[in-house]
Amino acid sequence: MTISVKSNSYPNVGAINKLHKKVVDKIIDSLTRRDSIQLSPEQRQNLFDCMEDSVTKYRIDFSLNSSNQMEDPAIGIDLGTTYCCVTVIWRDQRMKIISSSEGSDTTPSYVAFHEDGSHVVGKLQKTLLIES
């Protein structure tokens, strides 16, 4: 089975996942280069994992609801400078916004890495930044 995405054909979902990882890596490279940010390999992996969380949440949600689904949906990911959002769009133009873990349709684009290797993302990090 061949999967078509934006006029490109992929032999399987694994090929699309590989492309997705490549795109996320390019986004991280672009952001860190633009803002002159140095990330350790662990910090880079943490950021990559955070970005993957939204896609994973979609995959779980879609698999739970796919029994009635006839066609593959498209995923729109907006990695904005202020907020991020993930939307699922079906061919019949139905759309579903994937909510954040806090229940919001958008997630603030804030990430902090700490010396101990931990990280904070989204609304919590924005709140911590405002309070400090």
C-alpha cells in the first residue's frame, strides 16, 4: 500500500515517521541556530520528545476513534513562536483540534532546560517565567 501526502508517495507509515523525525530535527536545528542556543544531546532529545508528544497524543486519539474512519487524515502542526497547536483534518474537511494535557486547544511555546537535566514546557513554563 502506498500512502500519499502532499503529492508525495511513501511505501508505508514507517517512511512517513522517518520523514517526520527528519523534519523535527530540522526545526530544532533552525531554532537553535537562529537564537544561538547550545543544546546538550540530552536537552536536544528532551525537546525532540516534547515535540513528539503532540504527535503521539494524536496517534492514540486517532487509533481509539479509527474504527469508523474510512480515509487517512492529515495532521496540521503549528509550531508557532507564541503558541503551538495540532489539528487533525479528514478528507471531508472535518477537523479536530487535539487538546493539550491542560485541556487547552493551544500550548504556549515555552521550554526551559535545567542544569539537572529536567525540563519544563508549555503553560507551566510560561507561568514560571512571568512570576520570576
